[in-house]
Amino acid sequence: MELERIKTKNIKVIGVSKVNIPTIFHPKVPYFVLLLEDERGNKWIQKSIKEYKIGEEFKIEKSNEKNSVAIWKIHYDILEGIEKSIELLAAPQQLFNAESKILILPGLFEVSHPYFRDNTSPEFLEAVLEFLFEKGVRSENVKIGAQSFDEIPVEAKAQKSGLLDVCLKNKVIPLDLAKTNFVKKGDLEISEEIFNSNLIINLPILKVGKMAASENILKVLKKENYLGLKYLSSETEILEKLNKVLPDYLTIADGQNVQRLDKFIRFLGLVLASFNSLNLDRVFAEITMIKNLPEYLKEVKIETIPIIGREIEELKYELEKF
């Protein structure tokens, strides 16, 4: 029997329960457990910080503000989370068509198996490609770009991580950015592939206490240029310079299974998306309740970031404690 994915259009609240007792996974109280029903009679429950009345329409607003961060909770269907987060951001649909040239930048840092979650998971990359192909993007117009900033060849990381297999299976082009031409922008040297693409998708895997989304985009710089800049500037300063000359890029972050500081993995089941990678990193730090924020995130004020999709208070979980 083949399963069919059905998209819901109209949702109503048919039941409400108020919860006042905190638990490990739900420390913020009170919250509400809603029983929802769509136009086909399908029913499910969902946590909400906002109180609803029975009979009310359950609707999540979209935002086309560049600094917004979309959050969606998933269990098994990664594709749903990607679709929903991009829909909430009101990303222009003309970005995804048969003529679109798309460069995807997965997080690729270690020679390790996928279950360690050092790198973007192959399942997450596969779901993003499925989303693009459903929108009509042609596989020959998609490139998966990465490079190594250490002594280990990027090919070894791509193979062990399972990302190379995803590229070969879907007939997309794996690309070592170190072997591309670089364009000078001030004191930065940036891969020419960035400026030859209609859309750049930054595809990091989120990690507790890290600026994973923002650090990942630095891989578009020439290795020698990046290492030289690090002697004179912080990564935040390099990122600020880089963001001023890069075209807008879409970050879709893998937050399904997340690595803690001790390298243990915890299930969060999240997809986060934004056109502002620093805001996305700051929102993830708030969700995971990090007490000592990395220096580069302290200046990003959480109260100034427009949040769409799920509320931060619905998802908070102190990963380092439990």
C-alpha cells in the first residue's frame, strides 16, 4: 500500500486541555494541548502556549520579513518540515523552477558516520532535494558544494557521512569548492559558484552551544583567505563582512537529532529556516536553553527576532541538563 501525503488547508480546534505541571520535556507552564481537526476529519494533538477556544480556527501566519525565523516540529516527515518552514517564510516561488540554478551547502566537518550527527544528515539533504524536484527544479541544475578547512580531503568526509551517496542517487553534482574559481570582494575571496547561482541554500546541522548555521556559510571562502583572516578578525567580524557582499541565501537547518557539547545525541525533531543565519542560531540557543551564550550571539537580541510557526516557549528543552 502506497502512502499519500495530504496537505491540510482548514484546521479547527475541537478540544482544549490546560497543563499546569512541568516535566523534563515541557518545563514551561502553563501550556495547552489542543485537539485539532482538518477538513477531511483527520485529528491530531498539538502543544500551544496560546490559549484557544473550541470552534476557533487554528491558523499560523506567514512572514516575508527577511529577519524572520520559521520553526516547525516534525516526528518522521522531514519533507513536511522543510515545506512548512519555507511556506511560512513566504519564500518567492520563482526561486524554485526548472531554470533555477541552486547551490546547496551542507555542513561537512568530520569524517564520521551519519549517526554521530557531526555533519548534515543524508536524510535531511535527501528531503531538501525531494522538495526541489517536486517544485520542478532539474537535478542537473543542482550542485552540492563543500570544502575542507583542515588537512582531511572533503571527498573522505562526503563519503563517510553518506552525503556523497545522496548526490549520486539523485544525480546532482558534488562540488569541491576549493577547486572552483574565487572572486575578490575587498579582502574576501569567495567561490565564483555563489554568484553563478540563482539560490544558495545553507544547510547546516544544528549543535548545542555552536553557531552552526553562521559558521557553515564561511565555507564559501577560499581556505587560505579564511585562515589568514582568522589571525586578524573574529569569525563574527568575518561573517559580517561576508554577509555584506553575498546575495541573499536561505538557511534551512537540520535540528532533528542534535549533538550536545559532550557529543551525545538528543532528538529534538526541529526544522528551522531563515534568510538570517545569525537570528536562526540565536533562536536555536534559546530553544536549547543555553546558559552561557557564545560571544557572537550575545549581541543578537531574541526579543527583536520575528518568530513564525511554532513558539519558542512550546519547544524549550535544556539539552545539556537532561
